Amino acid sequence: METPDPEHLHRLAIRKRTRKIMGFYVHLAVYLYVNLVILFSFRLNLAPESSTKPGFHFIVFVLWGTVVVIHAVSLFMPGIRKWESRKTEEFTHQYLKNQDHGKS
């Protein structure tokens, strides 16, 4: 089995990182859109006879907001990224080493 081309692996890592960042921005946009719709519907009294309890929308806002913040921290915190990169490299080397031992 051939060893992977480092440049190809680098391009794959960049593509994966870009997809993760795009996923975060989509998540953030959906969060903002849904909360703006909820806010405007209650401001304009479009849903006065809503069957949900009054605090439910606030709970959704806070819990979903917490998830968005956790998503951002996991994506953009440099310490977490460095740890993940080190672990990925460690597992890759371990895998390649095991592959080399399997050939003999």
C-alpha cells in the first residue's frame, strides 16, 4: 500500500475544515432566522392563542443559543484545534506503523 501524499492529505484536511465552518454558519443562520420569526410573531401578535407555554420560547432561545456557542467554541478555539490535530497525527502514524508491520 502506498503512503498517502502529504499535499493530498493537506487538501482533504482543508476541505474538511471548510465544511465544518460552513456548517457552523448555516447553524447560526438557522438559529437567528427561527428566533427572529418567533420574536416578530409575538411582537405582531400573530400567535396570541399559541398552545405553547409562555416561557417555552425563551427556553428554546437559551438552550439552542448554548448549543451554538458550544459549536463555535469547539470550532474556533485554537487549543482544542491543536489538540485535535496532534491526536489525528498520532493516530495516523500509529495506523501507518501498524500497516507497515502487517506487510512483513
